[in-house]
Amino acid sequence: MTRRRWIADQFDDERACLVGANAGHLARVLRARPGQVFDIVCGERLRAGTIVSVAADCVEFALGEERSNEPEREIILVAAIYKFDRLEWAIEKCTELGLTRLIPVVARRTDARLASAAAKRIERWRRIAHEAAQQSRRMTEPRIEAPGKLQAALAVEAEARLLLNEAEETTGMLEALHGVSGAVALAAGPEGGWAGEEVAAFVNSGWRSVTLGPSVLRAETAAIAALASVAAILR
């Protein structure tokens, strides 16, 4: 059985602790007990951790041997803000698929009420990403940035910068990712897609339009499908 992995909330060279919701889940739901061994992410290191004490607000581990782990590819998602329940589902699933950085942006077709409320959702988005990273045995959780304007996101640095564009008819993900070995940035639009001037801004900034196929996908489906394609093609 694969050992469960946790991202330490506090750690030094010998001890690590889970606090808050993680500790409560271990103590009450998983009924953790001293002596059990889990994988514990401590910064950039992966260690074996043996539980030494269990409480509802803190589970403490004695850290043991360091474990090997494959480095993660940088995958950045520039995501237009849309209905929060769908966006949050996309954040969870994209994290499971390897997302390392999320840049939420207010697009031309983003609902004004969602745009104004987005800043208050950041901590919730970070919790969702944290939990998904642990569940999928990631070494790190994605960095969730504060919502901003599209213009600031256009200059993100990556070897491949791909705009998910339903108007694109020829270039698919396989062709666009051919020979890529470094970071990948994806841009997924809102409900209704990117506006014409936004597509032009991406193209003028060096982004490449790609298609995910002939079907018109929901915003969250397109983001998840794109992450899955990157994971499959560049694994």
C-alpha cells in the first residue's frame, strides 16, 4: 500500500508537526496513533515520519530517513475567473495533475460580482490546493497568486506558452509541446471564452494558440484537459 503523504506545517531537522485541519483529520478521521509511519514533506525534502504524539490540534512526528522524489515540472495556469464552485473544482483537479502556479485574472467576460469577490477567496483556494497536493502525493502545493489584470500575466516566463483558444483549428497540444523540456504556461479563458482583443494581446505577447479538439468545453473542463495533456505528453 502506498504510504500517505503530508506537508508539514512546522518542522526542524528532527521533528515535524501537522496542526489545524490536518491534525484533526489524522486524529479523528484516520485515528492516527503513535508508531505509525507516514511520508512528510519538509520544505524541499521528503522524510519518513513516525508519529510520537497525537492531539486534535497537533500531531508530532520524529523525522527519519530522507526519501527520493522526482522533481516537479513547472506548469503555470493563467485562469480567467468564473463561477467559484467550478473554478475551485478546477483548482483541485489541476493540482492533482501537477499545477505549480495559478494566476487568476479578471477577463473581459468575467462577471463583475465575481471579480470584486475573488480576492476574498484566495485563502480558500490555497486550502483546496494544499489538500489536493497532499492527496496526490505532491512535494509542493501550487502557488496561488492574488487576482489581477490580464496584462500583468501576459509576460509570464515559460518555454512553452499556450493559449487555449476554441477558434484555433489546427495546432493541438501534442504538436505545441513537441521538444519542450522546461516550464509550460497555459491560459484558460472564462465562460464564453477569451474576447477578441484578449486573444490578440496573447498572440502579440508571444503566446501560441492551441486547440483541445472540436468540442466546445466548459472553462473548468478545458483547464483540466490541458493539464492532463501536459502530464501525459511530457511525463
